[in-house]
Amino acid sequence: MELLVRHNDGIRKGIAIGRKEGLAAGRKEGLSQGLKQGQAAGSQLRAQKIAVSMLEDKASIALISKYTGLSEQEIRSLAKEHNLL
């Protein structure tokens, strides 16, 4: 009986340790993913702001696409959104 109690205690402790390690790994992965997504969103927003400035300066859509990496369709959408076309 005592052996069974120690066995069950060991299982519970093992589960608790595994859960704690799993949560820590999950948090680390989540933070990493969140950071990557935030950086990508920030880069996209920056490219859009540059595109709008270039549109205001009457740069061609092809040139804006070349320097911002945005597609011509994205640039046309931005132009319409900001009443620049």
C-alpha cells in the first residue's frame, strides 16, 4: 500500500513538473511568435505610410512598388483610401 502511495505521489509530481515546463515552453514560443507578427505588421504599416507619402509626391505606382515591396494593387487601394487617385 505504501509503495502505491509513493508511486501515485511520484506520478503527480511528474505531471506537475511536466505541466510547468510545458507552460514555460509555450509562453516562450508564444512570445516569439507574437514578436515576429508584430514586427511584420509594423513593417507593413511603415511601407504603407511611405507609399502614401510617395503618392502625395506623385511618384508612379511602379516606383512605389519597387521601393516599398507593396503590390501595385495594394498601392492603388491605398491611393483610393486616401483620395490620391
